[in-house]
Amino acid sequence: MEFEFLPTPHIFFGPKQFHKIGALVKELGSRLFIVASGSALNSPETRETFTVSTLKQDIEFVTFLIKGEPTIEAIDAGVQKAKEFKTDVIMGLGGGSAVDASKAIAGLYTNGGSARDYMEVIGKGSVITYPSLPIIAVPTTAGTGSEVTKNAVILAEKEKFKASIRSPHLIPRIAIIDPRLMCTVPPSVTATCGMDALTQLIEAYTSNKAQPLTEALALLGLKKAAKSLPICYKEGQSLEAREDMALASLLSGICLANSGLGAVHGFASPMGGFKFPHGVICAALLKPTIEANIKELMKVSPESVTVRKYAKLGEILSEKSYPSISDAHRALIDYLGRLTQELKIPTLSKFGLSDSEIDIIAEKAMKSSSMRYNPVILKKSVLREILQQLP
């Protein structure tokens, strides 16, 4: 057995950990460039805590707002503004988009060039060679786990494609996961972010690159998510449930960084280019993609470890035992269908997809970096079938 395990940031997890932000910034520098979403910046809990903590440490800061998905143009503009401010520390505050943007800006600050140069698939093949500026990641949603990964996902609007800038230099120095910052996240965002975390845990667990450490962490995260995601959706102020989902998201990031993902996230790159919300993509595609994976695995490798893994997931998520593997597989599929309905995930049909767009997405999905870790090879015809049955 051989495997690698990437380092994680220094993780501060738990309620009120954000109160340490001033002292933690001061350990790294004194001129802070904050990359944030509007909702995170305007949250009274975040703003008041940050103001008190940084005033004590005499820290200068400026803010850079990320609206929606970070684009190439937004990243390049952020780098320019950070250089004008002469920052020495960068903080990502908000959902995955803000944290990803902070990582990309920190990397380009020291390596030069445009975000496009470093992006997978569409880029020039440039590599992040020099250490980035120190990054402090503060997620305010439980979804992507970007606070512990080495990649930053960027939208190329011209190509209608989302791709990663990927480097160990982009792993944040510090990650502050404070579930209190997540208690005001609205139900719809809680649901879609939570489905992203759930998808990452399942895909990392069943990845062809899975290894003992990520398998154990993924199962822990899945148990937490299964228990608490519906509670977070219905009772957003439940700190215990928010804590569970914050941990599930954190573990999903650690798992994907070390084991990769799969076909759902393979679809997500091109579909994100068509402005489909990422969490909605994951929620809509998880059930049909797992069905397709199981079907193909039963054809080519019915005795495989992954076939048994999907059965184990069915038992864990439904909290029942089954007399056969096929019954456990059906329980997994049924669970995902019920959960999507319970969380009132919007259907993708309202966005509309033409036959030609389905073809483009299937073609681009096959080239996605995530697709190589899917537990079974899915032909383009199968990818088309998955897209054609979307709700």
C-alpha cells in the first residue's frame, strides 16, 4: 500500500475561534487584504468581532468584494489592488468563492501573470513556483472545504468553463472554522452548500485514489452530514448542527485534496461555465451519477471494492442493514432522492439545456481533472444520458 497525504493548515475549529483573528493576523503581518463575499462582510457577528480584534493589534486592512463566482478578471483586479496596498497577509472570508479567490490572489501576488496562465485545461501550463503570501481562510458556509485544499476554482467566462489553479503553495497557512459565523446562512444556501460537502465526501470515499485516512475521514463526515444537514436547513440557529456540518465540510476538503473527486464534479466544471449554481449541480447530479456508476461497475467489476463501498454508504445513510448489496444500493439512491426533495433543491430544468449544450458539457466533462478519479470509466453516451434525465 502506498499513498500521500497533503499537509493541512493550522486549524482553529469551534465557536468563537474567529475572536482570535487579530492575534493570528499579527503573527503573519500587519497589512491585511480581505477577500470577502458581501454577506460575510455585512454580517454583524463577523464585522463586530473583526473590528474589535484587529483594533487591539493595530492592523491596517482593505477589502475586496467577490460577487458570485470568481472570474479571471476579478482575480487579476484583486492582485493589482493587493499590490497597491502592499499587503503582507491575505484573508478569505465567506463561502468557497471568496476563499478560492483569496488563494488565487495570494499565489499570483508572488508569482506574477494572469489567473488564466495557471488554470488547468484552458491555461498556458504556468506553475505556481514561489510560496504565496500567507493566507488565512475563514469559511462562513459549510460546503466546499476550500479552507484546506490546494486548488482555487476560477470561472473563465469566455470559454464557459470553471477550472482550478492548483498548487501546494495555495494551501492556507491558517483555517478558522467558527460555526457561529454560519448560523445566519439562509436555508437555500445551507442546502446547496451542504449537498456539495456531501457529494465531495461520497466521491472521495469511492474515488479510485481513495486511501485509508481519507476513507475514515469521509465516513465520519458523512455520518455528521446525514444527521445534521436537514436540521441546519430547518433550524439554522442550531449551533450543534452547524458544528456538525462545519466539520463535515472541513473533512470533505481534506478528503478531496488527497483522494480527488469523481464524475459529479467532472460535470460541474463545464456546467459552472453555463452559470449553473455549483451546489445545485451537485444535488441534481449525485443520484443519477451514482446510479450510472453502480450500473457500469456491475457490468465490468461486480466484485469490486467500490461496489461494496456504495452498499456501505446505503446502510450508513439510511441507518439500516440490508440482506443484499443491491438492496443497499437502492437504499442509497432512494436516500439521495428523498434528501434532495427535503432540502427543496431547485431543479436544473428551469435553466434549460439544449441538445447541443448537453453535447458540449459531456465532451468537456470527459476532460475534467475530477473525471479521472471516478471509480469507473463513463463513456460520453452515458454522460449524455445522465444529463438528459436531469429534473
